Amino acid sequence: MTTFEQADRLKQIPPYLFVRLEKLSAEKRAAGWDMIDFGIGDPDLPTPDCIVEAMCEAAKVNANQKYSSSQGEKDLRYAVAAWYKRRFGLDIDPDTQVCITIGSKEAIFNIAQAFVNNGEMIIAPSPGYPVYSGAATLFNEAKCVQIPLRKEKDWLLDVDECPKGARMLYLNYPNNPTGATCDVAYLKKVYDWCQENGTILCYDNAYSEMCYDGYQAPSALQAGPDCIEFGSFSKTFNMTGFRLGYAVGNPDLIAGLKKCKGQIDSGAPIFIQKAAIAALELYGDDGKLPKAIADNMAVYAERRKVLVDGLRELGYKVDMPKGTFYVWFDCGKNSTEFTQEMVELGIIVTPGTGFGGQEGYIRMTVTEPVERIRLALERMRRGSYQ
């Protein structure tokens, strides 16, 4: 059989971290193991019924079974703009400042396709979502400078450590994988630095609604209009499989993203976009979390506390995150070695090195029920699967 060699740029990208985790887990499950999975950040809670019902009804309409456009349906773009007004107090033009995306991941990649030239520099946080420093950089033949996030700086990227002359900077709070959060004052500092240095600020705000203890995540657009922000229906509404997100920001940046997407995709399914309108309309005029989402966050909050308290009892130093559904901690050894030890206990975790950054950290996702979390902690205490 003929073999085909991959392009050099693809060879530079390591195997996607979660593919390896899925393989490890599948092998154990095939052998009959009961695997408790804290690895992939995929909500186990169901999509709210009203959203599913809206999608099913929309799917029956012939017009909703056709191609959409790369920029998204007009009514969803208007719904996103209205949500930004309710949630952040921002006036957004739905025709020039909003683009509907097939999840936020493709937009995070495509914005680099649209604006980064060969050899230009991209700044990415380390640890951080692998797309920032991986595909977005390598497929554009750009140079990536990874700026370390440090515990002593509350895992906030320090622009004073960033090199000048970068074309683009990726930023993400509430943060994956650390769970760190920020305020508008911090975003204003980053925004001003980007403005002074001609750097495009790309803000990944996928976890804006996953917050605890009274914290409310800001929008980068509250710091200034000349940036682009990516949001997602995946985590907020437990819609990961629906593959739907949005980009909001400076009209030139949105126009570039639309042009790029126009060559690559034909838009997300219309009936899913109709469901997303129903999701956003759950929010009232006060912009606060609707009951369906607040109830989900209460479940995650309880799980987070059980996991953090349990890890602390086992001797690990763990901060209680105010955002995301991730728990990030120093495991005290090589993170790959720790991950393998956990697999032998029937537990799947994510080594922090998969996100770049310092060795020795682990990310766990609270996407298992409390009783399963307690079982995992008991296995860790005993050092045994049985």
C-alpha cells in the first residue's frame, strides 16, 4: 500500500493530547475497568430541554435544512448582540461586529489565518489552550512566543514580559487549564499594551458564564473596542456536540474572519443556530445567569469543592478556582508519570505539560458526579484500583 507523507507543518504538531487520553481510557475500558474520567472538558450534564426542543422544531422547517452563511444567520447575530447588551452593557452592531462560528475553536484558528503573515509573531500563554501555540501558529508559518503564567502572579499573563512587534496575542480568562480569573482593570492593561504595540488582542471568553462565589467574568470589549472576543455555547449551555460559537469585536477583524471562513465553511446548521437563540433568550434583562444555567453551576460548584477538599486532604496544595470547571494543582512529580499512575487506579487526568508550561501540574475536570469523585479520591488514598 502506498504511504503518503504529511506536510512539514503538520509533522511539527504533536498528537492532540486528548486523543492519547481517549486511547488510554479505551484500552482500560476494553479490559473491563471502571474508568473515572476527569480528562476531557466535556460537560456530563444535559443540554436544557428548551434548547433541544427548539432545535427539534427548527429542524422540521425546510428552510432551516439549507446552507447557512459563513457569518451566521441574521437573527442569531442580533441575539448575540442583544445578549452582549444585557450581559456586559455593550452596544454591538450585529451586522459588522458579530460572526457566528462552528464552535470557538475554528474561529481561534481562522483569525490567525486571516491576519498573520509568514514569519510574524504570535504570543500565547503557557500553559494555554494548545490551538494558540500549535495550529494557529504552525499553519501560518508564524513564530510563537510562549509567555509563562505563574502561580505567584495568580496565573495572569504579564505583558511586561511580552516582546514588542507581535502581530497577535491570545488571552483566555476564566482560564483553561488553571481556572484563574481576571477583572476589567487587568484586561485594560493588556488592551492598552496591544494598542501601543500594534498587536491584535484575541480574547477567548468561552468560560465567561462558568463562575463561582459571586465572581462575574468581564468581556475584553469592556476594555476597548479594537479587539476580538470568542464565545461558545458549548460550556455555558452544555452544547459541546452542537458545535456553535461566536466572535464579536472590531469590524475589520470580524470582516477578515468572515472572509476567511467564506473560503472554508458554509456556516453552522441553521436549526442549531435557532436553538442557540432560545439559549440566549433564557437570560433576562438583568444579564444574570438563568435558572437552568445557575442550577448547573451549583452542581459544578459542589463537585469542585468535594474534589479540592479531597485533594487537600491527600496533601496537595490546591487553589479553589472561581471560574471554569477545572481544578489545577501541583502533583509533586513528573506530570506524565502521575497521569500514568492515575490510569492504573482507573482515573483519567490531564498532564499539565499537554498545555505547555511548567512541569508537575495536573488538570482535573469536574464532569463526574460527586459519588464518583469521592470514589476516585478513595482510590488515590488507598493507592489501589480495588
